[in-house]
Amino acid sequence: MRNIDLKSHWDELLALANSLKAKEPALSTLLNETILERDSFGECLSYRITRKLVNETASIDVLRKEFTDAFTADPNILQSIACDMLAVKERDPACPHILFPLIYFKGFQALICYRLSHHLWQQGRKDFACYLQSLVSERFGVDIHPAAKIGCGILLDHATSFVAGETAVIEDNVSILHEVTLGGTGKERGDRHPKIKSGVLLGAGAKILGNVTIGECAKIGAGSVVVKDVPPHKSVAGVPAVIVGHTSEDNPALGMCQMLDD
């Protein structure tokens, strides 16, 4: 995990919010409530996400307290979120600065929620974790089981219809496009979902099924169906997916090139 100075990160968000408020007064209420009237990065995240999630069955005060308590109990959660935020800025050409994912990008917002639900799951509060998962699925169209293990520096780009099952594992610095599924192959229980190593790029619509391993810095082509292990630094594509070449970049997740070079 990158060691991020959270105070400097927060100061940058404040400066960006003030600049945007001056340029676009119509966003003043959102920026004030989310950032400018908040005292910390953690409080800012709690306010932004609970406003997105609240419905007739979810108390905004209860949800906000759960986020605040989790950030206090495990400061690494905030570090992971800051890493995710920087990953979006560095890899998504549609993101000019770190304020963008906080305000606009549901993939980043869904990951924040996952990090709370995973914390709750680890604390034995599985029912509330699953309740939060259901809210995220309804609001964002992203379905990540609270027991899944996800590292930091994750870009969940567009994010619509992303699914990660209970025993899925995603290591640090992975980039994932929309409509990706990390699923099982049947109704068996136990360790049954994919393991995604660091540096992997998962193209839009890729379906990775079963307890298979996608090796470090591999690239999965858009629309592919993967049911076997993929070696490190290999590109695969097709239904079912086959190796089509060696990755042209040292780290496909950082480069974000969707081409499958021989």
C-alpha cells in the first residue's frame, strides 16, 4: 500500500472544492455539505456516501456512525480509499483531479462502501454487512460480497454490473472495467471464486469463473470468458479465453491499454 499523507490529501480536496464552488455556484450545497463544512477526510467520506445510500429503511445517522466508527477503528481503510482515489486520477483520462471520483464516480463510491462492509464482516456483523451490500447493489449497480478480499489502488471504471463473489480476491493495483464478473461455476460452497493478482487489467464484460488465478500483470480482453488459470504477463481473449500473446506493457493495470498485442 502506498503511504499517503492524509492531511495533505485532505487539504488538496478542500482547495479543489473551494475552486469548484467559485466556478460553479450551483454545486455549492453539495460541496459545502460533503467537503467544506467537514473537519476531516473520514468525515467527508461518511457524509458523501451516506447521502448516496440512504433510503426509507436506512437511517442516515446510523450509516454515518458506522462509517465513522470503522475509519476510527481501522485507519488503514482511509489509506486504501486514498490509494483508490489516486488510482482513478492517474489511470482515468476523464478524471482531472481527486475531487472527481468523490463527487461523480460510482465505482469509487462503491469501493468505499465495500470497505465498510468488509470491515463489518470481519467484525462478525455479517447481517449488517450484507444489508450494506444490498444497498450498494441497488444504488450503484455494483455487487461485491463483503467477504471478498480487495487490495488498494483499485480502479473500478464505470463499474456498472461489476460482480465479485464471496471468495474472490483482488490484489493491489488492479484495473477493472464495467460488466466484469468474478463468479463461481455452480452451487458448490467453499473457495470457488477467482484470484486476481497485482497489475492485472480486466477488460469490459470479462467473465472470470471459478477458483482460477489470473497471474500478475496479465490482461483479459473485453468480453472474454475465462475458466482456466492465466499465466503472468499474458494476454487472453475469446470464449473460452485463450492466450493471444504477451502483454506489451510491464503493468497493464497502470497503462490501461485495451489492445491485445502479440
